[in-house]
Amino acid sequence: MVNILKQTVIGLFCLCFVFQTSVHAAVIALDVGHFPARPGAVSATGETEFEFNRALAIVLRQVLQDRGFTVNMIGESGDMKELEARTRAAKGADIFLSLHHDSVQPRYLEYREIKGRRQHYCDRFSGFSLFVSRINPDAAQSLRCAVSIGKSLRQAGFTPSPHHAEPIPGENRLFADQLNGVYYFDELVVLKTAAMPAVLIEAGIIVNRTDEAVLKQPQTRKKISTAIADGIEEFFKKR
Ligand SMILES: [Zn+2]
């Protein structure tokens, strides 16, 4: 009886050990969206999305590494001009995360002058969005991972933006999980060509004047990164 108990305890211990290892040995491919020559969206004060993406990615990498994840950073130096090169560089990773900051359709942009320069902005929309592709070879796990991240961002106090679902040209995206801010975007190249579950994160809308100021703060970057890392940890625990 004592032996059986002993073996059970040892067995449980081993199981826990294997489980812990599978969570913490995971490799995250962290893709910094865009590159300096084509830097993506331009913020309400004229800063580029690429700079926002890189700044957030640097914080997120640290948070993930502190939790024992291995991070394969892609595009940090701004040299990734081909989208498929990004997913090729992710080979061997367990999940692919593409980090972005959002804009809105041109019809919603308003203009003001900053230091003699005409600058667009739009305060109408606010919040994060997550995208997954049904063409990804592991579409089910992609969705599960995105839902887990969305849930965690909401728990941290962030709000998803519904603007990508608006029935207008350029949007009209189908919700995969409205509550958690997850949309389908099947043709997004990095999502469909990744060999592993993949999620694209729009961390916030940088053409929104208030949101841009908040998104720029180091404590916001830390809070977003912590929430994303919590979501990823939860995803691996239940895998
Ligand atoms: Zn982008």
C-alpha cells in the first residue's frame, strides 16, 4: 500500500515536471510587424507603426523570457521585407505571434496641424483586435491561442475594438469570437503561411490621440505584454 502510494506520488511529480517543461520550453516566434521603408500605420502624432511594434516587442520578449519561454524575434532590425521570410524564420517555433498597431479606414480620418505639418487622426475607435486565418495548418489552435490572449487582455482592463467588423469596404471582417476581439482574416500572409498556430495582434489604435499617448507609456507596454504572456501561458497549460 505504501509502495503504491509512493509510486503514485512519484508518478504525479513526474507528470507535473513534464507538464511544466512543456509550458516553459515553448518557443515563441515574435514578429515585429512592418519595416522602416514601409512602416505601416502612422500615428496621430506622425510616428510610425514599426517603431510602436518594435518597442512593444522588446518588452514582450523580456516578459516571456522571464517566464522561461524561448523567444525567436523576427524583424527587430527592420530587415524583413518579405512576409513569407518571416514565417520561414519562425521554423521550429510552437506559436507565431505578429505584433502590430492599428489604424482605421481613410473615410474616418480627420486632420490637424502639428509643427506646420498636416497630421491625420481619428478618435472614434479604440481598443485591440486579434486575427487568425482558417488557412493556417493549425487553425483550431490558432483560434484557441487568440481567444486566450483576448480574454487575458480583457481581464487586464483592455477593450476589443469592433471596427473591423463594420460592413464597409476594407473592413467587413467576420468575428471568430466577438467577446474576446478575435476576427478571421484568412488571407493574411503571415497567418496562412506559418507552419504553426499563428495570431496577429493589433495592440491598439495609434491614430486615436488618447490611445496613442497611452500606448506609448512604458507601463502600458508592460501591462499589455504581461496580459499577452498570461494568455499564452494559459494556452499552453490547456494544450
Ligand atoms: Zn500593421
